[in-house]
Amino acid sequence: MHSSKRVLFLDLVLSLFRLNGLLIAEGDAMTEQLGLTSARWKVIGAIALSTAGLTVPGIARVLGQSRQAVQRITDAMVQDGVLAYMPNPKHKRSVLVTLTDEGMRIYNILREVQDPWAIENTEDIPSEELETTLRLVHRLIKKFDK
Amino acid sequence: MHSSKRVLFLDLVLSLFRLNGLLIAEGDAMTEQLGLTSARWKVIGAIALSTAGLTVPGIARVLGQSRQAVQRITDAMVQDGVLAYMPNPKHKRSVLVTLTDEGMRIYNILREVQDPWAIENTEDIPSEELETTLRLVHRLIKKFDK
DNA sequence: GAGGCAATGACAGCATGCTGACATTAGCCA
DNA sequence: TGGCTAATGTCAGCATGCTGTCATTGCCTC
């Protein structure tokens, strides 16, 4: 029945708006002691997970955000000594964003908070449900990201 | 295995951030011709769904946002003639927010865009997956909302 | 009825997203 | 090689979240 899926979907969309706000609050609380915010948490995570090195527009593509928004965050984090801009052998103007020693230290501490948080919040959730949800979310992302 | 659920969950969280941005963009595109934005879409939806009438803090509680953020939106929408503040018999200062005739007209047109959008985007998704996802999202909301 | 605590309105400041615009550089194709 | 188009840096403006603060009103309890 279309109508019931329609209602389910609209409920899901509103719930996702709500959950997004709560997750940002969680991220802010978790990273507060480290001098981070949820926005910087996302950026530092993207850089830490990249193997080859990322430029500012590259981070923006990974996070699905505008390059201008990411640029503002990275500029602030470079100012704070967490990130550094390194010459990019492949591009004269578009520098690579890297973690400083301080940035790596923070990322390591971050994981000590983040990992238990992730484990704790999935204790009572079966893997199959997580997988179904993740698959559906990825499908929706692919659908809307054109 | 904890570790695999941990990774699934962190992947899910990042994906939800991404999807949230895409959904806001969808909402903006869908409501653009109506002179709305995704933020106003949420507010008008909350009011339209309420039977008893809502105050500004009441809308904020429904949406899980700060009352100040909602107040700014409703003030602008009253300015635009979409919403109106009505006396609240139960409270001298906290007025009720209602749809004007123009607001109801817009909400009806909105549904003509929103419903096909919801149906179209769930065509290839089984109901069971939608239900599983919605249930999981609600569980996470309950977990984080204290 | 009086007092105290919670809820609300109002204003301010800030963080984080977005878009637009413009100059410069890279990269590709004729 | 020359030139066109896309990608990038940069600055600006704006929308939408948040928090903090303070005065006022509601409500509950004593």
C-alpha cells in the first residue's frame, strides 16, 4: 500500500531531523573537553580516515557539505594548531590538510570517548537492524545526491 | 561482536549527518515555489498536525528545538501572513500559533508536492525495511533525548 | 493569600550551514 | 600550443540552529 509507506516515510524524515539535532548535541558534549565541536569532529574524522591526504574541497565532498563551510572550519582549526596546511605536489594552490601532532593527540583521545559511546548505544540493537538501517540510509543518500 | 557494531554505528551516524543535509535541500527545493523553506516547512507541518493548538514553546518541544529558534521562524511567518497569533484562553502571555487562510492554502498545495515525493522515494523500498529503520531511529531518539 | 519555582517572551551573541560572486589556476581538447 | 571549462580560494551575506540573560507571568505549595 502506497499510503502507508508514504506516512512511514514522512514520519521517518521528521524523526531524522530530530535525531540529527540530538546527534549534534551528543557530538558537542563528547568533544567538549577536547576543545572540539561537532563540526570540527566531522572534519578531523574525515582527515584521520583518509590515507592519501585531503584538500578542503575534498573534505567537503566526503562530508557532503559546501567547500566554503569546510574552509571556515579548517581555517579556525589551523589557527588553533590542530590542523596544518601542507604543500600539495599535485596542485599549486589547493593545499593538503593534515593533522598536527596536537591534532593526532586529540584524535586519539577522541577515539577513547567515541568508541565506548558507539558500543554503549548499540548494546541492545541487533546487528541486522543496524545493517538494514544503514543500507536504507545509503540508498536514500544515493537517491538525493545528484 | 562489539567492534563490528561499533563501526556500523559510527558509519550510520556520519551517514545521517549527510542525509540530513540532503533532506534539508530536498525540503528547500520542494517548498521553494510556495515561499517556504525547510525550517518553515517543519513549523507549518507541526501546526497543521496539532488538533488543540500550539504555543511557540509547544512547537519547539514537538520539533525538539529551542523555543528561541522557533520563535524567530514564527515571527517571520506571521510577518508574511502565513501564521497568526491568537489569544490563548489558558495563558495570558503565551499565545497560540494558527494558520491563516493563506497558511492553509499553502499547506494544501504543499501536500500535493510532498505526498508524491514521499511515494516516489519509497517505491523500491520494502515496508519492513522502513519500519525497522523508523523503529531504530525512534529508539535512538529516546536514548539521546533526556 | 503569599512566596517561590518553572515557563515564557524578548534580545543578544555565536557557530555552522548555505548561496552568490569574482579572480585565479588546472586540466583537457581542438 | 591556445583557449575554454571546471575547480579552487576568498569574501560577503543570509538562514537557522544554539546558548545566555533578564524581566514577567503562571502555577503550585504552604
